Amino acid sequence: MTKRRTIAVGVTLGAVALMFAVALGIGRLGDRDSSPDTGTTNPNTGFDPSSQYFEVQPRSFPVTVLASGELEAKRVVEIKCQVDGDTTITEVIEEGTPVAEGDVLMRLADDAISEKIEQEELQVEQARAEHVAAEQQLAIQDSQSTSRRGAAELARDLARLDLARWEQGVDPQRVRELRLLLEKAKRNVVRSERDLELSRQLYQEKFISLGELEDDEIAVIDAENTLATAELDIQVYDDYTRPMEHRRVQSALEQAQAELDRTIQSNQSEVAQARAQLQSKQRALSIRQTKLEKLREQLANTVVRAPQAGIVVYATSIGPHWRRDSPITTGRQVKFNETMLILPDTRQMVAALKVHESMLPQVAAAQRVEVNIDARPGTAVQGVVSQIGVMAEDGGWLNPELREYVVRVDLPPDFDPSLKPAMRCSGRIMVDHARDVLAVPIQAVRSKGVERYCYVASSNGRRVRKQIIRIGRTGESLVEVIDGLSSGARVLLREPKPGEVDRS
């Protein structure tokens, strides 16, 4: 807790220092006393700050934006709990440990998941057996349906053949037989009557006996009776037997066709039911298998491995203070999708610099930046602007009106393995380079509202006059003068003394 307070205080003091530096830079352009520093000639500006005057001449100087911030890892991975529900940490790596990709970072309780997997494996086996049974039942149903349909089609075909046989064979044959019997009966009557007539003549002539005559008479009666029977048989066949037999074979064919239709419909229904049962078992098996796979994934998720190289940071060590009351440790409960660890890859660091909103328009991607890290005093690192923040950050309760944007600067990869996230740094962003332009020191420029002016020495060098100017690009110590001054003019670096200003 003491270490965290120290870091928080350090960050706060850094912000205060930055605000003071910004206020100091702005104040140099304001209406206040500005006593020049003493020292030697500045190689970047070409003037001695201990001198009272500065001669305006074309000069070249870098146009930079100064900002401060802290180091960050370019690639940061949040490791969240992927186990459903609540689970318990059984093992966790020590915070701050460097890890490689694939290293075990944490283990979570897996007893309950292992038990669920065993139960689900039994359910999967049962579902697989039911699925196989449903497949077999469908195959049996398909076979039975094929057999029943074949039998029904055979019965229908036989009935159709029976109808054709009756229409084309049995019926014509029966008609011919009856007509033949009728014809024979008619001829037998004619012959019997002729024989009887001859017998009567022979009897009169006493050539035959009375009994023989009577036999011929009886033969005539039998022939007439046979003729009547043949005529009646034809009438009965035409009126009753023939329609009845025709209707019987037609009805047999219709019933066979109807039975075939019923068999097809029944087969379709039974096969559809068997197929639906199979699909249901397939779906049940798929659900069980998916659940088992998910449980196995959950079991695998109880072993948390590093997705990349980096340094282990507990999620409870950063963010809101209330989270720090329940630090990541063995025995702690974690919830699904809760962030447990942060894994910054320190092989590629970036400097997150906070740039004031007034200076942000000068900053662009790919600009060179000279970064100074507090942990590496006296050694500047060259970087490149890679990202410019979209949303501004305010100054908090200390300065709620302050608006700053985070500019991220890529540093050379693997240039210092000892660097850690949140180390303080500052940067000089090279936004432009003014070449052969009239320039004056920043402390020579005064402002009143939107008006900018300098005090220019008179020809006799005893007094100064106020000269309105229009400024352009600004460096660390020089500012470009676009209009109002000419080469050779001498500007006062300090505040004029009473009576020193020529107001004529």
C-alpha cells in the first residue's frame, strides 16, 4: 500500500510540475516582469541571456513541442477468467515475473468441472447408443416399407392380370361354350323330332315296337328340355353370372390398388416418424457432445497461460482503489469474464506524452521525437509519433479546465529490457524546422490580449519604443517574427525601466 501511495503522489507531483512548466511558458508571453537568466551564449539561439538586447537577424532553429508523460507497453493483453460462474484461484504466479508465451500464469479450481465432464461423458455414450438404435430402426423401417410395398404392388399386378385374363379369356370362352351347347341342343331337337317322325312311320308299318316309338318320343322331350336349359344358361350368364364375375375381378383390382396406396402412405408415415426420431437423437447427441466439448474447454481454461511474452501485473493493482482491497491471490474467488491479469510486452515500449490542446495541431504522425526517461538520466532516445489521441483528458481536481491529448511515441524495440510501464518521461517532438527566418528570444515578446509586441532600441540606444509584431512558429527559446521587425533591429530582453519607453 505504501508503494502504491508513493506512485500516486509521484504522478500527482509530475502533473503539478507539468502544469507549472506550461504556465511558465505561457507567462513568458504575458504582461509580467521577466528577468533574464545569467549564463553563457545559448548555442541554439546565438545570444547571451545575460545581455539586455538581442539583435534581430535571420536564424534557423528547430520548432518543437515539449510534453511529459509515462512509458507504456505497446502491446498489452488483458487476461480474463473464461470459466463460467464463480471459481477459485488455486495457484498464481508472482506479480512482476517476466514470462514467455505459453508459460502457466494461474490455475483455477477444476474439481466441479471434472465431475461434470464424467457425468456428461456418460450422457454422451447413452445419447450415442440411442442414436445408433434410431439409425437401425430407420434402416429396418425402410426395409419393411420396401417389402410391404413390393407385396402390395404384386397383389395389384396379379389382380390386374386376373381382370385381363377374365376379360380376354375366361369370359369369351364361357360365352362360346354356352353358345355351343345351345347350338347342339337345337340340332339335337331337330334330329330327335326327325327320328320320332320316322319311328312313327315304322310303327304304323309294324317295323318297330311301341316301346321303341315311346323311346323316340322321350328323346324328343329330353332334347327340348336340353335346349331350354341351354337357352336359360345363356340368359343367366348374360344377366347375372357375367356381370357378377366381372365386378368381382374389377373389385379385386381396385382393392389391391387401394391397399397399395394405403401401404405407401403408411410406409411414408412410419419412415418419417423413424427419420424424425433419428434426427431427434442426432440433435440430442450433438447437444451432449457440444456441452462436453464446452466443459473440456472450461477445464482447459482453468490453466491460464501467457498469450505473449511480458511482465505479470495483477489487475487489482491498477484501476479503481476499491479493487485493491481484494488483491489477486490464492483462494480468491473470480467471476466469468473478470480481468485477472495484465500482461504488458516490455520488448516494445511507447512513450505516452500529454500534449496541450493548443499545441496539438502542430503534431502529426511519423514526426521524430527525442524522449528522455527519468530512469535513464542524460540519455535521450529517438522515437517516432505513432498515434495521436482522439479524446482529451482533463487535469482532474487540480486543474479541471486543462485539456491534454495523449500522443504515443514508438521507441526502438528491445533497446532497454529494464524499462517498466508507468516510468516517467518527457519528449521533444520535432514538429518543424524554421530556416533563415527573423527570430527573437521568447522573453523579448510581450502580449496584451491578442496583441504581441517588443521593445525596440532607438537609434541612440538610450530609450526603447513599443513595436507591434506578428509572430509565427515557436521553438524552445526563439519565436519567428513574421511582421513588425527588420533585420538588424535590437530588441530589449527585459522589462523597460520607468521613463525608458519612448511614447512620442
